[in-house]
Amino acid sequence: MPDAYDYFREHAIAAVRKARGLPPGRTKQKQRTVARVYHLLSKEAALVPNMHHLDDFRAARRLERQVRR
């Protein structure tokens, strides 16, 4: 079963790809910030047990949903 690192890395890659497809502007900047958050969470997840990252993951998903609006 994949761990938190894999999930965060996968979401970071998807967020970067989505940001690349957006036109320049505030939305693109926000999406790039979301990608950075996922990337940092993946780095941290590589060092700490998986269960501690559920709240971080949920917070990052909420942030990403806000960017979509």
C-alpha cells in the first residue's frame, strides 16, 4: 500500500501540471503555491510516520478546492 509520501508527491505533480495549463495571473500563482505545499508535505512525509499527515492532507485539499473557485 502506498504511503503518505506517494500520495503527496502524486498530488504535487498533478498540481504543477494544472498550474502549467493555467493562464498567467492570480489563479496560476495560487495553484503553484498549492503544488509547493504538497511538495513540502511529501518531503516531511518521507521522514515521519504516515498517520500524522492526514490533517495536513485534508488542509491541502481544502486549499486546492478554494483555488478552483
